[in-house]
Amino acid sequence: MANAKMGASHGWSGNYVESAKASFSLVPGDSGKTIILGDPDDSNAAVTATLPALSDINAGFKLTLISANAGEHILNGGNSKIYGIAVNETTETAASQITRFSAASSVTLSGGMIGDKFDVISDGTNWYVYLLADAAAS
């Protein structure tokens, strides 16, 4: 695990990085963090990250999730609604494809690669996810 930054969670500003090799649930204090998903030594080990309940967070909760392997990582919203888009390129020669999420309960990365990135933010009512990936998302 990376060194933790001392201070309030509102001061993370994306400079707090930790790794998650097993599935986990996010809490309100995770806002502003960057979390690396998966075990780089286990190329296909998937991680499920469960978002906190919207009633537990304030508008502006945001975080970044980055894949450390080719696992089929899942962002679980539970009863919350997820909106947003995924931009992916399934082969080096294929044009980019866009997948839209509308009131989804989860987002699954279907076999990506190291460096795939989820940007997540909430307005307190919904979750908004923007995914840049090598593989398709559903």
C-alpha cells in the first residue's frame, strides 16, 4: 500500500493512492482517492468496488479507480443509479466504441488491461461514471 497522506479527506486532491487486491466497499472518507484495482501478479483477478450509499455522502464525492491487471472489475452502485459513458477500443486497429450507462446498478469492465480508468463522481442524487478502457463495458 502507498503511503497515506496526513490530513482531512477533503485534502486528498487525488494524491492519496492505495491498492485493492480484493473486493471492498467504499466509505465517505474515500472521496478524492485514487485506488488501484487488482493484483498485478494475478493477471485476471477481478475486484468489485461497492459505492457508498448516496444517503451517506455529500455531493461532490469523487474518486478514480485504475486497473492493475486484465481482470473484469466491477463498480457496484447497489440501489443507486449510475449514469455516464465508457469509451473503449477493443483492438489496436478498431475505432473507439462508446457505451452509455443510464440508471445502471453496476458497471462491469469485460476483460480490460492495465491502466483502464474509472472516474466516478456524485451529485448526491446519482453516480456519474466515465470509463476509459481497452475492452467493452456493460
